[in-house]
Amino acid sequence: MTKEDSALIRGLEGVVAAETRLCDLDGKNGRLAYVGYDIDELARKATFEEVTYLLLYGELPKAAQLDAFTVALTAAREIPSELTQAFRLMPKATDPMRVLQAAVATLGMSDPDTTDNSHAANVRKAIRLTSQIATAICAHHRVRSGQEPVAPAAGLGHAANFLYMLTGQRPGGAAVKAFDASLTLYAEHELNASTFTTRTIVSTQSDMHSAVAGGVGALKGPLHGGAGEAVMRTLMEIGEVASVDAFTEKALAAKRRLMGFGHRVYKAGDPRAAILRGMAEQACRASFPMSISIPLLSSTRSASRWISSHRSSRRDASRAGAPTSSSSTTTTD
């Protein structure tokens, strides 16, 4: 074995482990596409149900196909009463992602196709899990908040039904559109850490529920899906616009990781963020009083501008030969 053959590749970065037509990710140019469809077009013009069909079957559905698929998703929303009871027995302070991991594994105990790993059975399980995960998340949130779970509403789409089960109130159009787009934007992202985990599990001929539960465990980490939670906690810590400068100065001086700035894959900007920004602002303004939504949006913008300005100053100083301080930002898949 040559030295080149035995070279250690940390984290498998750059290693080709599979081929797929589901996703085309061009980090250099900031482009993401599902089965040839640009993500911007899908997020703005298609529903999550249509995108789910696209990823499962390789093509966008015709009207009759979408109707049948929507009926199947709607019919699969119920979760076993035993799972809701399990939520009541779990410590309220348990990380929701840990609960989700347990919930997915528990759903596998009652799925009629649990031990059937055929393609047809896996598609049926994927449809059921797509709907049941939404119900489980909302049920657990309400139980740990001291509220009764809200039953799914048959007349609502996937995104609208999720928000309804979460809050008990029919959501507005802006919130539904923003959440629906968010589901689409995070539906597929090549062979990231959680997808790699699930593929490793199913390669042993284990079942889909076991694989997805393992994937949730990988997604939970702060260097992957958990980074979004870290961003929200940072915004809550900042509190108000007036505190942005002082917070950022202190964080950079302490070389603290600042989640949400940059991405290890996208070098020209994350196309998903560009799409969501406007939708999120519109949903925030429509869903919350101005006294709440405006400071939150302003804090986010101010922190982002502050970091960008600081980075520019450091680059200029570096080019001029002046000493620069170092800070760390964390990116995720």
C-alpha cells in the first residue's frame, strides 16, 4: 500500500460515497437543486407535499397523483396513544431531539411494515413517518408545556396542520408559507452527517425506523442541525438591538463560536437563507405584535451587519500587513 493509499481523510470530506440524482449541491456558486429543479423555484412555487413526492418518486406529481398522495399523508397523521403516554412520563427538561429519536424508534414498534425492507414498503413507511413525526413533535411540545395534544386537522396541508397542532390555532397564510418553504429547503442536502448515518445503518439491513432514529441522533449535534437552536439561544441572550455591539465585542474577544455566520459548504452564500429571509420577516410581522417582531428582526440584522463589518475590517487590515485578532465561527450542513 502506497503512502497516498493510506492517507487519513478526516471526516470523509471530499470522499465520494454514493451517487444520486436527488440533489445537486454547488457550494462554490451557492446553488441547490432537487432532481434538477432549483430550490428557489420549489420553495416559492411548490408545496412541501409536492416536493416530498418529487423526492420519493423522482418527478413532480400531476394533479391526481398529488391528491392521492395528500390523502395518504393525511391518513397517516395519527400516532399511537402509547406514544403520547410515553411523552407524559418523560422528564419535561429532556432535549426535544432526544425525545424525537425515541419517538421514531417507538413508532417502528407499531408500523405494519416494520420488518419489510422492500422498496414499496419503505415508501409506505416514509410516507407514514413524514406525517407521524410532525404529530409527535407537536404532541410532545404541548405535553411538556402542560397542555393537551391537538388532534390533526384533515382539512389542512402538512405545514398548516403542524402549526395548528403546535398552537391550537389556525395559522395565518404568511406563517404557513414560510414554514412550508422551510420544510422544502431542508428536505434534502446530499450526504450530510445525518444522511450518512442513516445509510450506514440501513447498509446492515436494519429497518427504516432504526435508521431514521440514528439520523436524528446525528442531526441533534450543534455542528449539524443543532446549530439552529444555538442561533436562537444567542439571539435570546442578546435580547435587544442596543446590546448587539457589546455582546459581539465580548464574544469575539473571548474567541467564542458564533453560530449562524457562514457555511462550510456554501462559499457564495447559502441559497436557503436568501429565500427564507424575506418570508420569515413577513411571517414575523403578521404573527406577532410590532413590539415583539421588530426588535427581534432588528437584532438579527444588526448582529449580522456587525459581524460582516468586522470581517471586512480584518480582511483590510490583513492585506495592509496589520496584526489581526482571531475568532471562530461554526458552520453546519
